[in-house]
Amino acid sequence: YKGDQQHDCLLSVDGTDFRINWTSKAFYSHKFKGCGLWYEVALNILTGDICWINGPFEPGKYNDLMIFRIGLMGELDEGERVEADDGY
């Protein structure tokens, strides 16, 4: 990643919901009390650049840790860390 210095912790990762104009139980988001899509996004802590986007996913079907394990975790170098909230 841009600005990486010997695998320092330079990414902040979190999930975010986006409202969509659909009517479907599969895409129901409790956050919006309506339909949405869920994405995992990682930003470079030093520059604010978007370094990773994973999705879309159905809200509520997967948790943050599940998405991280099937996506970004496999892209990290050995010993590379990310900053995340308690969902990870």
C-alpha cells in the first residue's frame, strides 16, 4: 500500500451501508429500516486514500469479521496489521 513502512499499521477498515431504492427482504438493512447494500472499505491512515473496497453484500447476512477473512485478510502481507473496530 502507498506509504507502507515495513508493515506498519496503515489501514483503517470498516463496513458501511448504502441505501438502495429496492423492496426486498434479502437486502433489508436495520440501519436504514429499508433496503441497502453493505461494503467493506479500507482507507490509508496517512493519506486518506481508499485502498480496498469489497462488496456489495446483503446487510446482515455476513458480519465484519467474516467479510474480512474472505477478502482483505488474504491480501495482507505477513505481519501487516489493520486498524478496526470491535466487529473485527
